[in-house]
Amino acid sequence: MQESLGGNVKLTLLCAISAAQRCETLCTLRFAQRAKAIKNKAVVNEVIREHKLQQYKHEKERNQWTEAESRLISLTEELRAEVETNRLLAEKRKRELDAERKCSKELKDALQIANDDVKKATSVAGVRSVVSKLIHTPAAETSALNAEQEEERRILIDEDRGLQYQLKDTSEAMQAAGELPLPLKEAEGVVTAKIKPC
């Protein structure tokens, strides 16, 4: 009923009542009481001038550009954080790979020294069959350890390559955004240097 009686106009309601028609008069008074309780907010319709319309359009465009810029800044910060995380992970993998290589070399040297000592000891004792068993057992262990270490090294190199590709993709995304920070190029250099075979 509010929509029917309201709008942007003020409304006056006149009710005709009669003592002869008591039932209709009561219904009319109840209707008038309900209509009186309705509150409308009348506003003056304005004609928007061309100048105000242009201001509104400019304001809307400015808000859209501001929102797009804030999204771009947020995305750039996320990409920078991801690049830094990838760089730190690549450095960690490089340190692990270097430590693995060092351990492998030390183990190989130690086994070689042990083999040489066993050969010397057995040649002094003159026992050929025992020497053969002692020499072949460390050699088999050495080759098994070398195979394990080579597999671990291959896995680490594959992970490093994956990180390098991910870093490259992130770099291209940031280039597309128009901002390629200098630390990113340095991080690419670190990953490239790390992947070189020994």
C-alpha cells in the first residue's frame, strides 16, 4: 500500500463518512488510519546537467583505475615474495648438492684408502682367497653408494631445473606487468650458476 500511496509526491487523503452507514464508515476510518501511518520521503527530482554527468563518469573511471592499480601492486608484491622464496630455495638446494658432492668425494677417498690398506695387509700375509673376498666386498659397497649418491644428485638437479623454470616464468610475468626488479636478474644468475654440472 505504501508504494501505491507514495512516491516523490505529497498525498492528501479525504474520507467521506456517514452516520447512516456505520459499517462502511468504520472501514473507511480504519483505512484512513493505516494510510496516515505510512511515511514517505519525498525528494525533488533533479535534472543532471552535462557537467555533473561528466564529473560522475570521471570519478567512476578514477575509482576503477585506482582499484586496478591496487590489484597490480598486490600482485607485484606477491610475485616478488614468490621470487624471493624461490631464490632462497634454490640457494638451499645448491648448498645441499655441494654438501652431498663433498660427502661423496670423502667417502670415495676413504673407501679407496681402506681398499689400499686391505690390499697391502693381505699381500703381506700372503692369503689370496681372503684378499679377493675383502677387496670385492668394499668395491660392491662403493659402487652401491655411488649409485645412490648419483640418484640423489640427479633428483636435486631436476628440482633445481624446476625452480629455474618457475623463476623464469615468474620473471616473465613481472616483465609483462612492466616491472622487472634487479634482484630477480641476480636470482636467475644464481640458479643458472647452480645448475652447471660439476
